Amino acid sequence: MNTATQETDLPTFPIPRTDLLVPPAEYAKFREQGPTKVRMWDGRDAWVFTRNADVRELLSSPHFSADPTKPGYPFLTPARAATVKSYQTFITMDPPDHTKFRRMLTKDFTVKRMEELRPAIEKYVDGLIGDMIEHGPPCDLVKHLALKLPVTVVSMLVGVPYDDHERLVKWSNDRLDLSLPAEVSQQAYKHMADYFDQVVQKKEKDPGDGSDMVGRLVLEQIRTGNCTRMDAVHMILLLYFAGHETTANQIGMGVLNFLMNPEQCKKLQANPELAKNAVEEMLRLDTPTHYNACRAAIADVTIGGQLIRAGEGAYALLIAANFDPAVFPEPTKFDIERANASAQMTFSYGLHQCIGQPLARLELQTVFKTLFQRLPNLELAVPFDQIPFKREMYVYGLNALPVRW
Amino acid sequence: MTTTKTDDNQVAPKSFRIILNQEKCIGAGHCVTCAPDIFGQNEDDGVVILLNDNPPPDRLAAVESAARMCPTGVIQVTKEE
């Protein structure tokens, strides 16, 4: 067992965001040093990796575990530590369990499946923009589009009524709020688990032909004994939760990027095919997953020239990797024609790379191909300093984006 | 097989082989997006399948792109000498 050396003057972590649009300045200092040891809220230490190459190396290494029950696994706050008491899903598993469970859902996210979903997504986006236009300015883009679209899509995907979303989103928010006590986070999770338990139980009584996700899980995985009902409940919960929060935040911040960079907006309007690369660039610049990814070393391993011992915790900071000037010159610049934008790491890397990324991309690309064509004069309806940012949330984004046209 | 120069002084593309380590595949599908003529996905679990085990040499760049984008290093490209 590794006993943390009681080094004084270690930087504390996490580092609160003071600048709303770029990561903490400390990450650039860490990047210069290389792997950096930090002190956490509970007196434990962890390693922080900020260089793009080191983040890739760590996340590709079989010597790091995603399992929060492993010794040394770091927790940002007491609320995050409470997650270890939640039921585990493949997001916090290592192979072979990770492989087994993840592969129960990958067929819903294939390239072919996304192409099948494309017309429905385009229809939703057109409808939501139409509703915004009908509502008239000023309008909260987060409420009417950024949040509404992914919630609609993920509700359809897992087969829950859209109308249930208000309480589901509230519970999700409680879960992600780093400032709330651990008990609130746990209680929120319990509510969500109870809700999805009802959903799965209903499907168990009548799975239909298995053409929908939950029905298919019942027929192919629960009834065959490949997984339990609770396994399925928690996987669906994970998809619902991860499937709306992150995408909603990215849509909001992506729109803001364009509102603050009018020349980039004009480029997109002149050539909507740039939406594809613009989406990669906004993923890089905004990195809603700004505290991901954490791991625990399960063997002694050298990453970025630093020996990490088994039982030590590590953050492979995706946001820092996304701002590494060695890979992305002028990293704070929003450049929708950046040649290597698709090298962004917001969806993480290695075997836990986001399962929903094709769906996220489909939603984002559809929004950004369309929004500025239909609302070419879209602008902020409030001064920048009145835009509420999710400063204390595990996933970064905007609480609201008042716009007018 | 050696490279040959064509009339406009360009090096002709080398032929290559693709080796897949399907066990590592997480079904992300980047390879399909990079080279949909070469890579497909299994209907049941989204794991990569090779659609063309004799890829034309001019597809090397697309396949190398796929190999780079793959988050778990499934795709290995061996160029013929």
C-alpha cells in the first residue's frame, strides 16, 4: 500500500475556474512541468496529467483502472466519493466485465444506426427551431433547444416519456452538482434508479418484439441471464443521464462560441458543410467533460517519464490535453477550419471512449448545419456577464442562454 | 514489391495489409467513418469487421487515418516492402 508522502506545498485540486471560457491557467504551468502531484480535499494525493501525449498514453495503458473501488482512485469532492456507493456500470469497470456489458449496447450506436436516426434528428431540430421562432425573441436557447433536443432524443432511445424529463433532469443536476452534500447526490441517484426500475419491470412483463433498446435488453440479456434487471436498470440510467447532460452543455456553449466569434459564424453560414469540423473544434474548445478522466494505477508504470506506483490515483485531464499548444497551436482560438480539430479528446480515449459519441455528433452536426441558416441574425439578448455558467458542476456548460434575432 | 515512379514523378502507393485485434474493439466506428469501403460493424455488437481483405493501395491514407482515430489500437497496417 502506498503511503502518501506528506509533502507540503503541493497544489490543491480541483482548481476552480476563474475564467469562464478557458481552463485554469495552472494547467499550462502543470503542462510545462509534466506529470504533477496534487493534494485532494481528503488529504490524499493524486497525479495530474496535462500534456496531450501523456493523457493518451495513460488512457491507453492497461495498468490503470476505471474502478473507483481500487486503492488510490481519486475523488474530486465528497459528492463524487459518494458515487462509489452507487451500483457500478461499465463506465466504472475494467475488462472483462467492461467489454461484456458495453457490448450489450454498442449496436444502438453504430454508424449504420446513426444514419437510420438521422431523418428523425433532423425533424426534431427543425421542429425545435420552428418552435423557438414561434415563441419569438428573447428566448432561452438552453431551454428551447440545447437541453430539449438531447432529452427528446435520449427519451426516445431508452423509451421513456418526454414529459417525465423535468424530474429526471432535476435528479441529474443534483447528481452533478459538486457543491452539494454527498447525501443529495445519493438520494438523486436512488430516485433515478427507482424510476428506471419501473421502466424495466414494465418491459419485462411485455417486451414486445425487442426492437426497442429496453425490450431487447430484456429478451437478449436479462431473460438469458447475461445480466440482472439491476444491471440493465443502471445501464439505461447511465445512458439517459450521460446522453442528455453533456450534449446539452455542448450545444449551449457551441452556440455561444459562434455568437462571440462572428467571423466564424459568417464562415459557417456561407458553408454549412463546415458544421462537421466546427463540431470537433467546439468539443475541443468547450470540453464539457472538464474534470474527466480519473483512474487508479493497478501496477507500477511510467507515463510521461514519471513512475506511477500501483495504488496511486491519476487525472488524465481531457481539457488540458485539448489546450496543449504542442498539438493545437493557439489553443484558445475558435477556428472551425482547424485542420486537426478531430484529434480533440472530449470523448476521452482508450476503451472507455464515450459510447454515445456518434449520437452526440449527429445531434451537434444537425444543430449547427441548420441553426444559423434559419436564424442568421441570432445574437445574445443579455451582456456576456449575465450568462449563467455551471461553475460548480462536474460537467461544464450554461444554465441558460438568452438570445434574440 | 518496390515502389515505382509514375510519369508525373509521384511515388506509386505501396500495397498493404490490415490486421485487426477485434478483442480490443469498443465499437466506436471511427474506422467506418474514415473508410466505409474497408471497415464495417457487426450487427450484434458493433465490433469492427473487415469488408475488404485486399485493399487497393490508394486507400492507405484513409486506413492509416482509421488506425490513428481508433481509441484502442485495433487496426494494424503492414506495408509491403
